[in-house]
Amino acid sequence: MRSILNGALRQVIAETAQAEGWASLEDKALAWARKSPSSPVAQLFVANVLLDHGYAVRGTEYASEVPADRMAQFRRYVQASREQLEKTKSVASIDPSWYEAMLSIAQYQRWSQHQHEALFAEAIKKEPEFLQTYFVASGWYSPKWGGSRNALNDFIVKSVSRFAQSEADAMYTRIHWWVSELGYFDRFEDAPVDCARMMRGAKVVAQAFPDQWNINNFALFAVRCYDKASFIHFAALIRSQPMLEVWEDRAYFDNAVSWSRH
């Protein structure tokens, strides 16, 4: 099952908050929820507006760098979002993004490992193929949120073990891509990643979804894994020009090509 909240409605939150302000957006979300008490989307929309508002107040700094008043506001919004999710669970948890939001709250409120694992287990039992569940759950283990490198790596390995081998490799790649984007290991090169498995999974994903965004990113990961053969494989699939949104600098790609030939 795919989330019915992700995508368009999340874009609505960002755009409406920017255009009209958070107070107006919250009023509209609450009005919609009151008019549509049996709608999972309406109830989840309220929870996500509150959560996103809290994060907008908090900012992206490390917790130690956030002023106390902003952190207190952030915690209030997170708690309000949690209360909305809990009271509407019977209606809203038909959508797997209910668990996505609650797993974010578990991270922000620093639930115990037992509580977090129980929530994650419930989420994947209900919808085992919803990728965001795995992505968001990984945050609890991040060194940046009180976890550790080994704990995060152990979570990734354990969480993908329920899949058949090729899909497990693909999930391993997807989750490591996610945590790399968020800087959970600081630098990918310093992460305890199994690069051979990362590249096997990348090839599985690229075969199923051969768009240029994936291919360029997997070529970049091949460079970061010091895997010349995999770089050559993915570079050959890049059409016309490398995507600068991925490489940032054409010289980086050109240097990688030169490196792969020696």
C-alpha cells in the first residue's frame, strides 16, 4: 500500500504555510478534520501540520544550538501532533504514514528502545513494503539523535533481513542512501557500510527504476565506495550529460571517469 498523505498534501503544507502563515494553515486543517472525522487524510493532515510547524520553529541546528524557548515550542508541537495521532489511530492508521509520523515523534521525544521497536514492529507487520517506515525509523538510531554508528548499522542490517536476498540488498541500498542524505553517519565514506552489498542493491534498484536520478546517484556512490567496476557500469547508463544536481561540479564526474580508467 502507498501512503495517501505523502506527496501532494505534504507539498500543500509547505506552500500554504509559506503563503498564508502557520496559524491560518492550522485553522484550515482543524476545520477539515472536524468536518471529516472519518477521513484518514484529514486527521493525518492535522498531525503533520503540527509536526512540520514544530520543526520550522526548531530549525535544523543541533539540539545544543537551539535556544531554549524555540526548543520548548518544538516540543509542544510534537506533543500536540502525538495527541492528534493517538486519538485518531482507529481512523488514520489505515494509512502507513500514521506510523511514519509517529516514528518521527518517537525520534524527537527520544522514546525508549523498547517503545520504538514495538512501534516499528507494528508498522511493518501492518504494511511491510512501505519504504518510509524504514527510512524514518532509522533516525532513532542516528548518532545525531542519541544513537550510535553501530546501532544504526545494526538496525539497517536487521530490518532488511526479512526480505528475499535481492530485495534485501535493494532495501539496504535505499536506507543507506536515505541516511547518507541526512548525514546520519556524517560522511558516507566513514560509515560502516558494506559497499559490495550497496552496489548489488543499487543494480537491483536501477534495473527496476532506471531513471537518470537513480543512475547518477548510484554512480556517485560507486565513487564513494572506491568501486571502479560499478562506477563504469552506472556511468555507461548516464545519458548525454551527468546530472549536476547530483555531482554539483562537472569536474567531479570527469575526474571520476579518469580515475576509473587507471
